[in-house]
Amino acid sequence: MILKKVIFFIGLLFVGLFSAQKKEQLQQENAALKKQIASINANLAKTQSQSKLSVAYLNGVNQKIQLREKVYSNTQKEKRLIEDDIYLRQLEINRQNRELAILRKNYADVLVNAYKNKGVQNKVTFILSSKNLGEALRRVQYLKQYSDYQDKKAAEITNAAIVLKRSIASRQKSVKEKENLLANQEKDLQTINIEKVQKEKLLADFKANETKLTAELKQKQAQSNALEAKIRTIINEEIKLAKAKAEAEKKAEAERVRLAKIAADREKARIDAENKAKADALEKARRDADIAAKKAADLAAKKAEEEKKRIADAAKADANARDEERRVAAAKDAVAAANASKIAANKAAEARAAEEALEKSKNEEKKAAESKANKNFGVNPNLSGSSFSANRGKISMPVRGTITHRFGRQQHPVFKNIVEDNIGIKIAVSAGTNAQCVFPGVVSRIIADGDSRTVIVKHGDYFTVYSNLSSTNVSVNQNVAAGTVVGQVGKDFDGTYTLDFQVWNGNTPVDPLGWVSY
């Protein structure tokens, strides 16, 4: 019985902790979603002042409805967690009620037994009626234990009642929390329904103006296609010029390399001629030193052998004064020969070191002569290429806003019979937003088409294009850095401020979202 209670309590505690964590996670997620909704509302307020009949406005409304539905879904999950918590707390209250009833019944039985045994109540009589002192002491102990037992039972009932009261209060708190949640959920549902009605009205407005908007959209597509053709022509011209320039540079570089090699070879020959006499003298000195060192070494070896032989002969016969003189003289000769051999070896080593130093100095002079020739003829052996491709996925966005049109073939979100071919992305922004260059490069061309401006920036083999600008802040052939303002975003045909951003790999447009970090 006790084991079952322990298992039940542990299970209840585990479920309670899990529910609390899950509920807190849902509340945090809802708070983040509501922040996004507030941000979208702010953007919609700006877009609404420009034009309600825009894809950017419709996308914002759709996104807001999706976020609110997510909030509603999370609230539903939270409600189920609270209902589970209420159910488990009710089970705990029922169990505690049963335990309290058992405790009260047991306590009542104790009181009844105490009443029936009235002699026990008369403690003095009960103790004095003992047969001896030992029995009297045992009866005193018994009365004390009996009194403690009654107090313990009364305390258990009191504690159980307190725990039960707390459980009931927790359950009531959960019930209140559920009521508040249901009230908020009802508000969220009403808001979702209102926004869906707004969306339907917006779609109806689109449909009511379908003829006008479709014509404007087709006109915009025609303008975009014409602009694309201009951009493609410009980029092809840039590639052709860059290729011709590279070819001419390659030929010029080859000629510079040839002339530099001739000059370097001539200078190297002069260096060789100047150092030949020194090298020959050093080589002769080294050979002479090697010969002298060999002779000295041979002589030292011979003297050492003679000294060894003399010592052996002296061991066979008694040494006399003359032998002693010969021994001393031979020893001196051996030492002198050894010293001479050492000096000759050092001279030979010095001669070899001098030769090596001359060779090293000559090579350094030749290398310096080659570098000087390359520099004089403009040869650059360390040309660096564009690093645009190496930074794929790390390039910053040109503006901060809402992407309304993605790269590639896309169906119009309202007019399903219209399909758009986008060679870039469109980003809706607030009025007054500046477009920034995304990577270091050179302004290749600026195209003016009515009130709209397009800036093309060259990054080695890659190009970035910034279209639908109302004004520009750069000039042709200007070197620009990442973050340089190229111009201010202009108003599109639907009244919204939209930047058309493109990335070209050579003469092929690629998806900008595969290159930027967003």
C-alpha cells in the first residue's frame, strides 16, 4: 500500500514538472510570436499608408494570420496541459480526502476506546492500583505513550487537512488560469476571424481592380524584361571588354616577362663574370688547403706510427740516453705534425665556407636582379582574383525588409493566371530606405529609365544589380566597399517601396538568397 502511494506521488511529481516545463516553453514561444506580429503590424501600417493593393501588404497580412494561428495552436496545447494538471490535482485531492477520512475514523476509534476504558482516564487510580513499583512504572510509561499516540493522530489529521487545502487551492488556481486562457483564446480567435475577413476584403479589392492591376503588372514585366535585356547587354559588353583586356594584358605580361628575363639573364651573366675570378681564387685556395691538410695529416700519421714503433722497440731493450733523446725528438715531431694537420684542416674548412658564402651572395644578387628587372618591366607574378565566390553565404543583404518575390518562375499570389520570371528578388522596405553595396567592387554602369535608376557593380567575374532606385549616390568607375550607399529605394507601380536585387555569375543570373546571409 505504501509502495503504491510512493509510486503514485513520484509519477504525479514527474508529470507536473514536465507539464510546467512544456507550458513555460509554449508561453515563451507565444511571446516571441507576438513580438513578430507587432513588428508586422508596424510594417503594415507603413505599407498601408503607401498602398493597400500591394503584394507586400498581402504577404504581411498572410504572415500575420499564420503567426496568430500558431499562437492559437500553442494556446490550445497549453489549455490541454492545464486540463491535465487539473485532472491530476483532482485525483490527488480525492486520494487525500480518502486518507483524511481514514485518519479521522482511526482517531474516532481511539477516542471511543478511551471512553470505554474510563479507568485509564483516572490516571492516579490506574497507577496506584499497580501490584508493585515496576508495574507502576510500566503503567506510567504506557499512559505517556498512549497520550503521544493521540497527539500524533491529531497532528496527522491537521497536516492532512492543510495539504488537502493546498491541493484544493492549487486546483482552483489552475481552473482560474484555464478561465483566463480561454478568455484570451476567444479574443485571439476573434482577431484571427477579423483579419481573415480583412484578407478576404483585400483579395476582393484585388479582384475588383484585376483589369487595372493586371495591365500594370504586365507593363511592369515588360519594363523588367527590357531592363533585363539592357543589363545582359551591359554585362556581356563588360565580359567582352574584360576578356579583351585580359588577353591584351596577358600578351603584354608575356612581353614584359620576356624582356625582364633578358635583362635578368644579362645581369646574372655580369654577376657571374664579376665573381668568376673570386670563385676561381677561392677554389684554388680550397684545393691547396685540402692538399696541405692531406699532407699534414699523412705526416702526423707517419710520426704517430714511428712513435708507436719506437715505444715498442724501447720495451724490448733497455733504454739508454740516446734512445731518450730520440724519443723526446720524435714526440715533439708528432705533436708538431698534429698541430700542422689541425691548422691545415681549419684552413680548408675556411676555404669551403668562403666558397659557400660567395655562392650564396651571388644567388642573392641574381634574385635581386630578377626582382628588379620584373619591377622595371611591370611584371606582377602575384595577381589576386576576386573573392566574391569565396564569401558565398556570408554576404550582407542590400536592405532590411520583406522579400515579396523570390528568384525563378513564380505564380502571382493573387492572379493565378500570371506567372512571373524573376532573375532576382524583390524586397519591400519603408520609404527613405537606402540600398547598400553588398561587396567591394567597381561601379560598372548606371542605367536611367524614366524616374528609376539601376546600378551595376562589378566584383571580378560577378555582378550585383540594384534596381528601382529613385536616386543614386555613386558614379561610374567608382570603387565601392561593402556598405557603401548606392542609392535610395524608389516606389514601385503598386505604391510600395521595393528594391529589385540581382546577382550575376558572368552573364548568368543566380539566386541571391544562395549568396547573402539573411
